[in-house]
Amino acid sequence: MIRLPAADQLVGRVPVLWRALAAILILGGLILLLVESRARILRAGTEVRLATAPVDPRDLFRGDYVILNYKISTLDPATLDGEKALTRNQIVYVRLAPGADGFAEAKGIYLAKPALVPGESVIEGRVTSTGSCLARADGEPDCNLGTRAIRVAYGLESYFVPQGTGLAIERTDRKRIEIIAAVAPSGQAAIKRLLIDGKLVHAEPPY
């Protein structure tokens, strides 16, 4: 019987330099895939306007950043189409449509991605909490209204900006700030632009 060498023995015969080069190439390829995936969303995704409130100033490792909270982050399933009973960590799809002010409003929440309707978009999110305080029309939580809301994260909750500008943005009145997000047909989303008073402050490069 012919005994084949074990995989670790075969790897051990490869020079260390070649193994290191192979690891670098694989890692580089994975990074390129991630960058291209995000770039594809930015290039081809449907743009939606999101009303937002930044709340946090600084990341010591990557310069300034802001933590963003959206009106569509707090949802009341009882008032929306789709699922009514949801649990933490569930992946959900939120159907969005422009409101009277042009900002996206949630119209439905689903466990399976619904068919796209002209003029609307569907964004993928994850339920981060249940039993949360309901929000007023201005987006502020108000537990007096009830605690049946859910919180949903869309991967748009932090945005890195040039060093020294995060705190200034964090202190800006939320009514003056908006995010333009790109939403891919799959439901994945990425921040495309940050505006204050309708004027461009930061824009994401395509790569």
C-alpha cells in the first residue's frame, strides 16, 4: 500500500518564503474582494436619504468618527407591514419609501426580502434589541409611548471622517445632518455622502 504524505508534511516541504508570499497573496485577494464589494454598492446602489443624529466623537486608531442613529433604526412592527414578532439578532429586510420631506421612511419589515416596488428600496438589517422605547416623530425615544419597538442596525452606524472634524459634526444639530446611502439590490448598504444643511461635507471615494 502506498502511503501519501500528510498535508502538514507537504506544507512543511514548501520554503518559508513561498508560504509567506502565498499568505500575502491570499490576504490581499480577500481585501480586494471586500473593497470591490463595497465599491459596487456605492457605484450601482439606489440612493436613499436618511435623517441621522451623530452621537460619538473619536476613534484613536482610525481618526475621527461619528456614531449615527437613524429614524429607521427604531421601528414599531405593529404599525408596519410584514412581521410583527421579531427576536434579537434576526436578519430582517426593511422596505423604505421617501416621505413628504424626502427622507426614507420604513413601510414594512420582513424576514425574507420582498419584491422591489418602483420608487422604493429594501435595506437589510439586524435586530439588535426588542422591547425598546418607541420614538416620537422627531426620532427621540419616548418610553411613555410604549416599549414595543425594535432596534435595527444596517451597517451604517459609524462613519469615519478626516481627523479633527468628528467632534464638530457630533455637535451639529441633528436636523441639519443627512446621510445619502447606497442600497444594493441585495439589501446591503453603504454610506455614500454626509451633508450638513444640504451641503456636501464628506463623500466616499469609489475605492
